[in-house]
Amino acid sequence: MAELESAVESTQATSLGDPFPEVADNLCDLLVFDEESLLRLGRVNKCWRRIVNTPALWDRLNAERFGLVANTPATVPAQPATAIPGWCFFPGLDSDGGDCANPDDAGGQLNPLDLAARAEQLNAVAFNTQGWIKRDIKPYRAWNRYSYTPGVGMYVREEVVARRLGRPLPPALPEVAEPEARPPDFPGWVFYPLMDSPGCDIRHPENGGGDFLASCTTLSELAEVASRLPNCVAFNTLGYLKHNLHPLVHWRQMGGACSWNGMYVREDEAAALRLWRPVPAGRIMDPCIRFCQLAKTRLMAARDVDVTWLNGKYLERVPDPYTARMAAAGELADLAGTAADGGAAAAAPANPGALPLPLLLPPAEAVRLIDVCWLELSGRFNGVGPGRYRCVWLLHSIRNCNIPELNFRITLRDARRLRDGLAAAAGADAPGSSAAAGGSGSDGIPALGSELAALVVDRKELRSRSGNGWCRQRAGAFEVPRGAVYDVDVRLWNHGPTWKSGLMFKELRLERLEEGEAAEEGQAAGAVVEEEGEEEEEDDDPSSVWDEGDAYSDGILDNWEGDGDYDDYEDDDD
């Protein structure tokens, strides 16, 4: 990357005017795996800022690196429920258990009419729209609400409602209903389709749960509750209220295939944080922000990692103990108003004479394992270019850790070929990369789903680190051959029958290996336990408790449409 850095510095020194379009395109393409330098290029002068701020550029780079043909949202709207003779519909509700058939038995046919026909064959009393057919249901008071999406809920036989539940029949449904592409608007709130800011959830004051589905029967009721709570800055269509928001670059896509999902942010909060307004219809989010979201190489467990059973009962989000100690000692005071953490304070004022805004970022969080049987965390690194890498989890083992073993695996989710120009540039700067990886196919790329690395760490090793703070746990190493780009899934799990506790998870990192490190990693591949357990050093720089993206993206992205120069950023530890 030295040649690319030199090119950027040379461009800054000469303050070039308008470059030839092909020159600009070629230089931007060379930086497809180095978004930090590309964003720096946008600070050279007004011309380069205009080039780097062009959505078409980021659309092209998203396609090259991540395989995104178009930055378009889900196109499947929500389909409101319609009448089925002999059945009543209860929107958003379900009765746990009593199942006699599951979604796999339906062979993918989850149309309510098909499910009703299957329920008739099985002489079932109810079925939900997820494909679970029920031979029995609980009393109505034991049902639970799990969705606000139109058409999602449970159908129950009319005679069961009247005789067994002793309830009046719900309102009759129409024969035909128009699809709904998005939820309604609410005064005072800005809707961001298909996006969510993970965590920072307000606990329900009565049941302590993380969502308000139990007490709010409709999305409109949820909006009313959110409006009455002064500390609520956002809520989403899944029923969660939020007391704080992450910077845009750390938001995550939500909703799956259905377009009827998203997050509402208070108008005044969106203005105070200078959040971008929702992008035009047909896009998920501005392509530059989407690029930075997908390019992360540090995934925070409480925000960016998929954690099974993260519901406050089995696993929960908690303040990072290290960050909490620093805050108690007053060591984080100098973070407010610095560009290192992005957010509003890193943005140039949108209007002349505007005062800098205070920095109010969510506190750093970790995931604590309370007690669970099925333990699984998984993260994904997208658009990994040629080179050799290792994945590292940051774990904290508590003295009562009783986990028999932890399994780690890296698998190939997707792979793409770079076009010739990009392949040559990326391959020339990839330490440890080879033309073809061992065990690969004829093109040097393993089959999708292939295991790239795996190891097991036992109880003895986990307990040996108790009380040592955050420790580095290597999860394996892998190589991306020249001319290729990988998407990889990294999993940590134990599905054994015992209940497990005594562990905390902070983050998952992707680290690029230099020549010497790559050779050393390869030689130590068989030393599964011996090479693990490096203690994470506590950096003297308090900004190190915040993760990447804050360092180089947020201050720039927050002022994408501003007229002022971009603020300086600080390099991330990586």
C-alpha cells in the first residue's frame, strides 16, 4: 500500500486541479481495499471531494468489492391478512408449543391458504404465518406478541375461539388486501427504512424485557409510548425503544426479504446529530455509508455480531468493564468533541456560525454470557481482498467459567473474481498471497461453504485466563488468492447439552498478516491451544476503546453535503 499512499500524498502536495476522468477512476479503483486513503483523497481539494462524494463511484466500488449489483432495498412488501373461511386471525400473536408440523414440512409453501389446507389435513386447531401448525394452543393470556408486520400472526379455528378460549371472534378480514411496502409515518419522527442501530435498548419498566411488544398491541401504540418517554430517541418496527444511537456507519440492515421494516428517529435528534435524511426510494442507504458498513474489520460483539439468545435472559449487553473503569477515573473526558470518535462533534458546522455539537456516543458495550445451553456467536467479514489473514476474538473468562470447550470455524460464504486491473493492483500488494490456495479448485477458489480454518479450545485453557482481562483468542488463519475477493463467516459455538456461563465477548477482529507473520502463522497452525490466550494490552490512548470506522469515516460522512473542509481524523490502532 506504500505506492498508493505515495500517490495520495503526491496528489495532496501538488493540489491538482480537475484530473482526467479516467485517471480519477483508476486511482479510486486502486483504493477499493483501502477506504481510509480513498476518503483522505476526498480532502485534497474541491475537485477530489466532488469525485469522492459521487454516489456512482461508491456504487461501482460496492459492486467490485462486495458484489452489490445495486444498492436496492428488499422488494417484497408486507401482505396484510385476508379472510379464510372457518378461521380467525390474531395479528402479531402466537401460542408457544403444541406444534404438529413445522415450516420444513410445508416445503416452502407458507401462503396462509396452503397452511390452512395442511392444518385441515392434520385436524389442527391453529397455525401461524411462519409455518408452525398446532394441535393445541394455550389460554389467550399466555399468548405472546412477536411482530407488528401486517399479515404476520396466527390463525385459529372459529369454534376453538368461541368454545375453548371463550372470547368473541375478532373483526372479520377482507377478501382482498393491498400489499404494504412500508410502515406509516408518525409526526415528529423520521423513518429510516430497513436500518437499525443495534443495542441501547430501553428496558420495559414492568417486565424488564428488551422490547415493548407485550404492552403495545400496534406500532401506533409503540410510537405513542416512545413520544411520551423523554429519553427515547428512536424506536424500530421490532418493538424496541432506544435511548441512544450509534453513528450511521455502525447501523445494520434489518428486515430480511420484507420491505416493511426500519427505525424511527426523533426529528430533533436527527437534526442534532446531523443524520442524513432517508435516501431516495430504491436505495437502502447512501452507497458510501453502505461501503463503510460492509468494509469493517472490527466487529463489536454487542453491535455487529449475531448472538443467539441475546435477550437479557441468557446473554445480555453490559458496559465494557475496561471502559467503565476509565470513565470512573475520568480518563474519557477528553474524548468529547474529538474527531477520533466521529459523530456530531466531528462534523463541520452545516451552517456558517454554527457551534460545535457535544459528542454523545453510546458507551462501549460487551456481551455477557449469563446461562445458556445453545451458545453461538457469528460475524461476517465482507470483501476481503488478496492476502493472508487471521481472525481474533476478544474474550474475558470469569473464574466460574464452566464451558467444556469452544469451537471456532471460518467458512467461505461467497467468492468473486476481480477484474483484471483491480486484480493486478490488489495481488501486487498482498503479503503472503499466492496464485491459488491449497485445496482450491481450478481457479484457486474453494467451493462455497468450505472450511477455511477450525480449532477447538478446551476448558483448561479458558480457565487459565480467568481474571486476566480481555484476552486475544485466535480463531484461525486463511488466505485469499490473488485476483479473488472473499466473504467469510466466523463462528464461535458450543451446542452441547450442558448449561454454560462465565464468559464475556467484546469483539471479533480481522487482522492482515505481513510476510513474516504469515509464515509464522502457517508454522504454528497445529499448535491450537499453545498459541492462544494472548492477553489484550490496555492501550494508554483512551480512544482505543472505540472501534474502527469512528476513526476515519464518521466525521467525513456526517458532513458529506457540507461546504466546509473535512475535519482531520485519527488513525485506528489497526
